[in-house]
Amino acid sequence: MIDPSPPVHRSVFGKLVLIMLVMAFCLMGLVLGFFIHFVNPTVGATVSRMLGDYGRRIAADSPDLREAQRLAARFQVQIRYEGPDGHWTTDESLPTIGQALDEARMGPWRAYSWGRSRYVVDAPSGGRYLFVWEFGERTHAAHDKLLVLLLTLMIAVFFAAHLVMSRALRPLRALQEGVARLSTGDLEVVLENRTRDEFGALTDAFNRMAARVKEMVRARDQLLLDVSHELRSPLTRLKVALALLPDSAKKAQAEADAAEMDAMTTELLELERLRDGRTLRTTREDLVELLHEAARTYKDTPPGIQVSASHPEIPLDLDVDGVRTVLRNLLGNAVKYSLPDSRPIELTATRERDALVVRVIDDGPGIPAPDLVSIFEPFFRVDRSRSRKTGGYGLGLSICKRIVEAHGGHIEATNRPGRGTCFTLTFPTAATSGS
């Protein structure tokens, strides 16, 4: 059975998201590297030369404290002077010129500290000026904001692409669900096609395939029905002819073969009669009593049958003959495939949420896992040799499925841990009343 919800890391969507994440991290790395190794050094060197040249021009005019304060307010530059004309500063937090030179260790022209650009310039009077520009700090801040903006845009593009990709892959998820439904036998599945791309073409192809499969199954069932009807008349004539023959071993064998063919055609006609459920004749019956009645049929047959129910009586609107057929087939199979040391077969009825659940649990060898999805198909048998010693015609479970579905329920088979099989019949609570 196809899993309709595979793990995210195995899905196409998950792989595309992973590719997008890797691409996003690679782009972010490229942007960071570009700014760190190219933009910042280039812009920094250009700004440094401009500020250095402007500092030398200011120092050539030998500004005093008042002029320095005016320049500080206008150009966001702090100035310290040390020389023959005295010592003054526009900002007491500035280091001395000696400290600035010691920290620079790069010559008398430039040093970086606290995100500021420092320049020490010789004055014509023999003193020195220390210029600390705030412009460099603002330039770096602008570059940082630009980098953050680019990263934000990349993240926004990623999520936008994620949304677009999620919408684009909706047809693929719908196809996956359609395949899962078709694999469980739902031949009425038709997918809505809202795109004209490759997924749209694939959806159209799936719908055509599903329609073709449905037609093939319908043709098969119709063929079986037609053959069954056509066999009725010759079988009747054969049985009449056999009745006129004198008794003998060959006559007995021929009558047995004719009876087997008659039983097969009867089951095929019954299978077709139950297709749409319109032939059900439902009455209000006690399901618990039906379970006990079915169990009494195998009272003296090992390994025996144990009946249990969650309530003494469970009223149910059902086709009595149909439900008896289901119980007879399931219990007959459970008895047939029981082992010499098998525990008694369990026949239970319980209410679970919004449904009434009947279980037939045996302690036999179980059903091969690959065959669990096929055992309700007409003519399917676990024994591929189709020996009469190991089963009938492969129609019993198909009839059970049709009967249960005609009641609005469903039937499934699962293997128990260790050994044994559990057949679960689920009927909707709309068919029940009382407690």
C-alpha cells in the first residue's frame, strides 16, 4: 500500500526546501564575503584618504579652539591640539596624541578605535592636531544596515519561494493521495486538474488511467456475470441428465462436480447482486444473538469459539442472511486454518467511538503480508496451486466485503503479533440504536 504521507526528508517538497536552504546560505556567504573582503576595504581606503587629505588642509590653517568647535559641530569631527600654542580639545574623552600614536602602530597618519577614524597631523607652528572623525563610523553603520537589508530580502525571497513552491506542488500531493486511494480499490477517484503544466498533464493521465482501470474491472465483473448466467441453463440440463443415470461411482463424481460448478455460479451471481447494496433486506436484529448462533454451528469443532460482547444486546439494522454468510465464511476459514495447538477462536462485538466493531480472531498461521491487500479480490487465494484441499474458489471473502460495504461499513484483515489473523468488521452507528 502506498504511504500517502512520506517523511518530509524523503518527499520532493522536503528535498526542494533543503536545496533552497543550501542556496540561501551560499548566497548569504557570498554577500558577507563580498562586503568583508571587497566593499568594506575599498570604501574604507577611499574614505581614509579623503579624511586624511581634509585633515591636513584643516591643520594647515592652524585653527584655534573656537574654530575647532565650529568645525566639530559642522563636520562631526573632534579635534585635539598639543603644541607651542597650548593644549586644548573639543572633547575631553579623546586620547592624547601620544596615546593615539601608540595605539595606531601604523605610522602617524591613521588608526581605528571604537569605530572611529583617527588622524594625527603636524601643524605649521610645530604642534600636532589629532582629528577623530565620526564619518567613518556612520559609513560602516550604513554598510551594516545595507547588509542586514540584503539578508532580510533574501529571507523574504526564501519564504515567498517556499509558498510558491508549496502551491506548485499541490497537484503532486493530490496525485499521491489519488494513487493511494486507487491502490486500496477506490475506483471512483477523479482528481481535479487546475494547472496546465507537467503536473496537469500527469493528472490528466492519471484520471484516464483510473477510468481505464475502472472500465477493465467493470468489464471483468460483467464477463463473470454473463458467464455465470450462461452456465445456469447447461448446468441445470446436466443435473437433470445425471439424475436419470443409474447410480455409480462415476455418476457420484459427476454430480459432485456439477454441484461445485453450481455453487460457484451462485456465489458469482450473489457477488454481483451485492454490488450496489440495493438488494439488502434489512430488519432490526440483535447482533449478539447472531454471533452466538454462528458460534453454535462450530460448537463441537476444535479449537472452539468464544463469544464476547460489550453489551448484552446490540440492536442493528442488517440483512440477516447476509451477516450470517459473513460470519459463516470468516468462522469457517478460522476453523479450517487453525493449528492443532491453536487457542479458541475469539468472536467479539464492541462499540468504539462512532462505530460498532465485530472481530474474528484466530490463532492460525496468519496470512502472508504481501497478500493482505488482495485477499478480498474475487478468485484470489493465498494457495497459488488452487488445490481443493486448501480452500474454495476465492469468492468467500469477496462476498463478505460486498455484504459489509452494502451495510455502509468496511472490513479489513491484519496479522497478529506472533501468529494468527484478525478480521475486523466495522458498522456505522447510524445502523444501530440503544446500548
